[in-house]
Amino acid sequence: MTDAQNINNFKEAEKFLNDHGINISGFLEYECSKKPSFLQMSDDNHKRFCSLYDEVFTPSSTTKSKGNKLEDLTAVLFEKAFPNIFDVKKNCRTSSNEIDLLIRWKDAASRIGLINDFCGLGSTFLCECKNYEGKVSVTYIGKFFSLMSYTDTRLGVLVAWDGVTGKGWADGLGLIKKIALADKRYIIVITKKDLLEIYKKQKTIFELLRDKYHALKHDIMYDKFISKHEAEEKL
């Protein structure tokens, strides 16, 4: 089929949707919500992901090799699996820091509505991988926030095998909530449990990012608790 034929077919499809009160962006957003095949890893990439997942914390792995494998696994998760959606740069240096992964949403992600849920957070986000066993402490959360502030990034993804310390508003998890509330910078934590869901093809990386971002936002929203005070009219 020629390019001219493709263009004509696209125009006919767009006209059909418009005639039924549906715009292209709405249709694409609906399609994305149904787990379409183009948002799934290919079989080869999924096998590579699973292999790295199994290797990350094998007894024979050194701390350095574990870290490299977790970083490779994360790169597969974004860059290798979805080269038309994400642009990934590894080990980027700023004047004072090194970033594990700098990830940019490509134009295609915007066209099909994938970034609608992250409106206002910019076209790039940071991703850091913590390879040690045990939960990530409040100290590192603070350092990650500092890096996000330095690079003026509003979304950060922290791949931490055992998650972060604390429950509710305490420790690492509490600091993540306080940062989101006070500074409108959002740190999303991806754990081995989340990666296992991708391993088992129960979720995609897009669903994890969206669901965790919304969960964080809803956990810190307080508008519903604010109502008008009787004294306001007298002041």
C-alpha cells in the first residue's frame, strides 16, 4: 500500500470518527486503556527482561554486577521495549552528579495520549536504580529529590528492589509524600513486586507509572476536607 493510499485511509477513518462525535485523541486514549499490543513488550524483549530479573540477586552476583543488571533491566523496560515511546540516555553527567537514566517521552507518546495522565510534569524524567538489598532510606530519598530539583525535573522513578522505608507519613515514604505536597515533584517507586507483575505480564510499565502517580497524588490531596467557615462572610 502506497503512502498516498495510507493517507487517504487515515482521512477516511478520521472522518468516520468525527461523524460519530469521536476525536482522534479520545479514540487513541481509549485504545491505550485496553492494553493494545503496541504497548506490550515483544517476546524477545520480555525474555531478556525476565532473564535479567532472575539474575539481579543471584548468590554469585557481586554488588557491582547486581547494580549493572538492575540498570540494564530498567533500560530494557523503557528503551529496548518501547523505542518509539521513550528516549533513554544512560549515565548522564551534570556538573555535579551522575544520573542513571534520563528518559524522555517521544512525540509519539504525546500523540497517542500516553502522557495525558502526567500533564504538567514535563517531557523528561529521571530514573535511578538502587541495587542493594533492603529498603531505601530517607537519606537517599532526600538526595534524589535534590537531584530532581537541580535538574528541574518534576517526575522521578526510583527502582528499588525492596522499596523504601516507612509506612504512611514516616521515613522514606513520608518524605516522598511531603515532597509531592510541598514541591509538586513526584517520586514513583518501582519494587521487585512491580517488576514481577511485568514478568508475569500482569501489568505494563505504563500502567505502573500511571497507577502509582495517581495513588501518590490522591494520598496527599486535601481539597475534599476544606469547606467554607461560617466566619468568612463576616471578615
